[in-house]
Amino acid sequence: MTATPQSATNQSAQNVPAANLPGRPGDPLRGRHVVLGVSGSIACYKALEVASRLVQAGATVDVALTPSATEFVRPLAFRSLTGREPYLDMFRPHGTDGEAHVELARRADVMLIAPATASTLSRLASGLAEDFVVLTAVATTAPLLVAPAMDAQMWAHPSTEANVATLRARGVDFIGPVAGRLASGRVGAGRLTEPEQIVDALRARLGRDGGDLVGRTIVVSAGGTREAIDPVRYISNHSSGKMGYAIAEAARDRGADVVIVSTVSLPAPTGVRVVSVSSAVEMQAAVQSACADADVLVMAAAVADFRPAASAEQKLKKRAGTAGTTIDLVENPDIIGSTPAKTKRGALLKVAFAAETENLIENATSKMASKGARLMVANDVTATDAGFGSDDNRVTILDDAGGRDDLPLMSKYAVGHAILDRVRPLLTAAPASRPAK
């Protein structure tokens, strides 16, 4: 297939007003120019989903394919998804002035090669630019990420290991591979990382390169705690953990190092460390440990106010003729209030949450001082279109100076950014330096 000039209607996202771009405000991929390199692997079909997700995120996506990649998936499929003509042949014009690979390399904000075969890794490591993908990678100064895909024996071969080490030393980020069933039918390391995680890895890299929270560490709690009555039953609440995970994702996208202390099993955002806990006592220990070297604590978890004074070792049985069972309860620790206000990095900025069913502002305001919080996020959990289990939320953000922001219904990811927009000016001290990743 011969490449043809771009259609005049295929405008770059940089030329489109931000309000008209697809994707979520705050997404670091929105309005960015991504070059997607595709090399010849049976996993090529997953590159189509990667391209689609990038476009949906609001990125302009130019695809470059090796000749062998076109044997697995047709360029027309990428053109249909991106609205842009793929780059195939180094020796044919592509509607640009000068050499197409140089122009493409200059425009890129980030370059991703997915899948990257053993042969492609070898050519990248040696600088052997024999196809459009490696040629562009050699020419660009943008961040380069590669997602390998190959048989486990190939991934473990000494030459592949040496090439990977060389590329890592040059600053190339590797996404996977992961262990799983391979095209050969065997199981092992070498499977292409799933498209959603690949795209998330791009977000994390762009956030680290230019986000306003680079160098900061943010701890977020998520989910409702579970307080054991016996090995089978527990006391809990309706919290899904989605709000905490959305805040963590937003913080990751702004360049922060993020730790989630979680009671739920939601998929972890790529690049975010998850500490799994169950009870309030476990959460308290995990939060305080993570906050020892943190800048911000966002206490989005719904912590049970009480727990059984003792948990039965065996399942409690219902006995005929008894009127009921009494369970003695004791108060759970105040996790955010008991977390030290000073860390290795200085003052810990605390953000608390108040999930209320009545007197929202009054109850939230009274809680803020007792928690030692600079910000309080209050939400009415009786709302049917927001809150527990929903992907959206409607909150009021209060601050310790008496300020109040009533936010409309929006996605929990957008709420996360709204909270972080108010956190950022309160972080007055410069972040401590961290080792390069």
C-alpha cells in the first residue's frame, strides 16, 4: 500500500480548541501527538485497540508500521481508527516537506512501539534503522516507550536481555511483557500488556515529564472497611472505592508518586502502588506507614465508626428459641486525625471526606477541625445520581479558611482533579528530589 498525503480534514488535535477535543479534561494524553509504531507480531491486533483508546483520549495518533506488521493487520484499519494515513515506506512521500520520518519524529510528544518484537528491540539497541518504526524512533527526542511481545524463550534469550538492558540505560520505558498464554500455546512471560494498561503507562510517563505534582507523594485511601464479626460476617458500608481510585489516577496523571491503601479489588491504575487492607485498624497502620514519606493524605475511604469488641473464631450459629444476638461494639481509630502531621518531607497536607445524609455543610465543617484537615470534601450520599457505586459525584469542597466550592455533578476523575487543583497551591515547600525511575 502506498502512503498518500493527509486529508485537509485530518487536523491535528493541537489545532482544535480544547473544549472540542474528545477525552477527559485533565488527561495528559488530551491534545498530545502520539506516534504509534507497530512491528510484526501476532499481537498486532491489540495495537488497533491501543490506537482507538488514544484517539478516544483526545490524542492525535500517527501510526508507523514495519513491512512485517502489514502482514498481520492492514494499514486501512489504522487509518479508519485514527483518521490519518499510516506511515509505511521510507522512500515514498507522505504529504510533508523534507523527510517524513524526521517531520514525524519532531511532531511527536511521545512515541510508543506496541507490539515490539525481538527483532525490533535488536534494531533499536543497535540503531539499525531499516524500517519506518525504528527510523522514527532513532530520529525523535520524545520519550520512547516499548511494549514487547514474543515467545517466552525469545524474551529470556541473552541477546534480548542485553538489548533490553541497553535500551533501559538510554531511558527507554518498558511496558511488560506479562506472563500468560502465548501464540505458541505455551504459558510464560512474553505476552503483550493489555491495551488499557499500555495507554495508562503513556499517561503516567507524560505526567512524570510535565505534571504539576512531579516529586510529590500522595497517599489515598479507598473503599469501605470490613470489621469482622466472625470468619464469615462483617460490618461494612456501601463504599465502592471508585472515588479514591479516581483521585489516585488523577494524581498519577499529574506526575505524583501515588499509594492507594484499599479495601476493594478494583483494577489498579498503572503506575500506582496498592496496599490491600481490610479493617480500620489495618488501614490505620498502612496509612501511617505510607505517610511517613508523603506530602498529602487524601482520606477518601469510608471507615466504619465501630467494630466488634471481639471477633468470634468460628461462625456464629442461629439457635432456636433465642430472641437475637447482641454484639458489643468499640469505636474505631480516627485514622486521619491520628496520622502524624509531620513527615520526612515536612508538613502532611490532609484532605478529609464527609459522607452525610443530612446537614451536609454543618456536619462537614464540624469534622474538619477535629481531623486536622486543610480541605474537607462533603457529599450527600442519599443522592441517586452520585456517590456510592456511581462513576459520578457531586461534592462541596470546604477549606480551613472558610472557603466553599459547590461543584456540579461530574465524573469522579474530574472531582479528583478539582480536589488536586485546591491541594496544589497549599503545597508551598519545594518537593524533595527523588531518584530517577
